[in-house]
Amino acid sequence: MKIAAPTIAVILDTRRIKADNTYPLKLRLTYQRDRKYYSIGIDLTPALWADVEDKTKTRRELREIRNRINDFEGRAAQVMKGMESFSFLAFEEMYFRSEKADSREIALRNDLAYTFEKIIQQMQEEGRVGTAISYGNALASLTAYRKNSKITDVTPDYLKGYEKKMILAGRSATTVGMYLRALRAVINQAILDGVLTQKDYPFGKNRYVIPSGVNIKKSLTLAEVERIYHYSAIPGSQEEKAKDLWLFSYLCNGVNIKDVCLLKWKNIDGDKIKFIRAKTARTTKSKLRPIIAVLTDTTNEIITRWCNQDRSPEAYVFPFIPQSATPQRELELIHYLIKLVNKYMKRIAEKLKIDKDVTTYFARHSFATVLKRSGAPIEFISESLGHTDLRTTENYLDSFEDDVKREYAKALLNFSKNSVK
């Protein structure tokens, strides 16, 4: 016969204040007028406890505390459910055995490498191989900085120390920023998992700000693009393929090579190409912004020259990636094609006396800067690039050409004859 269950409640134990002016939360069991209290490892001020009890208040910190309280109460109820007769001693034995198993899980969830690897595995399963590799590199770098780190070890001082060590080792601010953005995503996941509270979040104003790399703008002038356009490559050669793909990217809103490879015939509608950038495909649907590029005679000629003969809607426009390719193989083929384009574009630039290390990046940046210099509104450029923030577009826009700067410099002393002496 089942016994009448003792009552369970988590309460703020105000009998003894701690040095930081907080009191411990305790699991209280009441049975036949006897009471026992068990610490659950959460300390709060009376004001914060009042907010926790006020269900009309729903900020994230309060929700996290309530969830943890529910976990403790739920585990206690589960233990009592399996007891034929209740005694505090029997309850404690079963409860703390359960808690010990939970504590092992908590220890794993607090392990930085474990959480990183869990996220990396999920990315691999989703086919996000490139991002998974980037996160793996971040984990290796952080492990080299400090082995066996816990998520709760990641404080502003930890992050400052990591940045300092990386810079002293000659790593760029761009690399440091990339690795720390991966770490920030892991920390955000830890908060969702209840391992960390929002008040312990180490990033942001007055905490730690991730460094931004210097944006080295990589664009060509319209005159330089014209020279590339008129350059004669041997028909059917790898050089012609590289030139065509670079121009296709430039003329189609600066589309990157990965998106060129993933274009399908269904993305072509009359004289337009409409597609979602692979980089933003996982963005919330309400924020997704499709790229719409107008096809010209030149881009149509490039498609005709290099296209896939299978023109079914789901077939790729270009035959650079087999439909059956795994995510890993897809990444390898895209990287190979980028290297090929960069290799031959550098040769073409050298032949044309263009003193720039022309790569695929130049196509996207040049598209934006040439439009800007032609007087196109930044809003139009931003939409064409698929940006959701004008500030992102600003980073793509190159400075004025040197000859324009020289003209402005001359104007500074271009005094009129009628100026006051």
C-alpha cells in the first residue's frame, strides 16, 4: 500500500545570511510534522527570490532558476514515487544516489570540450562541414591555451588571457575573433542548457568584447574589371573557366563560388537568377533575403559555355559538384574550384599589369564598389548583396580611387581669384 506522500517545496532559507548577502535555496520535505532541508546549490537575494516566485515576471534569468527548481522538485517526487514506505533516511539514500548520477551528467555538460564536440557532431550531421571544421579548429586552439577547461571557467579574464596569448603567438585579430565567436555560440548553448546563468555571461559591454579584424578591402576599379573582361583566354582552357567564373560572380551580385556551384536550373526564371545564399540558409525564415541577379548576354554566354547538360529543375546549372556528393566531398570540390579560380586570376592580373592579388573575394567587393562609384544607393547595393544590415554593406565598400583623391586634394588649394585676401 502506498503511503501518503510527504510535501515537497523549495524555499529560501533565511536562517543564516551568506557573505555576499544571499541565502541558500533548499529542498524542504515535510512528513508527519517533521521537516528536513537539503541544499540545492542555488543562492539568491530575497529580492531575486521574490521575483522568482512572481510568475508574471518572465525574464530569462528567472525562467532558468524556475526550471532548475522544477528539476529538483521533480527528482524528489520521482524518488518518493518508487518508495513503498517513507523514511527520511531511505529518501536520502535514493535521492543522493540519483543526484550522483545527475552530477556526472552536469559535470559533462560543464565540460567545454564535450559541449564543443556535441555541437560539432550536430553540424556534421546537418552537412555543415565547413563550420564544423572551423569549430574544431577553435576547440584545438582553446585546448592548447588551457586543458580541461570548464564552461564556468570562461570568464572575461579567461578570454582576455586567451586573446593576449594568441596575439603574442602572432595570430591575427581575425583568427582570434573567429575562434571566440565559436566559443560564444557554445556559451549561448550552455545557458540554454542551464549550465550557466545569464549573469555569468562573459561577453558584451563591460565584460569582454570579441576583437574585430582589420577589414582589408579587396576590390578592383571599373577600368581594371574592363581589362579582365576583354582578356582573351584560350577557349576551353582552365584559364578561360577561371575568368568566366570570376566574371559570373562579379555580374551576379558578387555571388560566391559555393553558391555558383549550388545554383540549380529551378533558380533561373527568365532573365533572372533567384536563390538563397548557403551562408544564410539557416537564418530565420522571416529574415531570409533571396538574392535576385539579372542575367545579361555575358552571363548567359558563360552558362552556355560551362553548363550541365541535364536541365531538370533540381539539377545543378554547372557540373562542378555531382548530385550524389557527400557534404565533405562537396566542400572539397568547392575549395578546389576556388583555388583554381584564384590561381588563374592571379596569372591574368599579372599579365594585365594589375598590381593586386586578385581572388574570388575581389569579385564580390568589386561589384559593390563599382556600383557605389556609379552612384547606386547603398540600400540597393545592400539588397543586391543579401545583407540585412547597412553597416555590413559599408564594410564592403572600398575607398575612392586614388585619382579622385588627388582631385579632391588639389581642390583644397583651388582658391578663386575673387577670394578675400
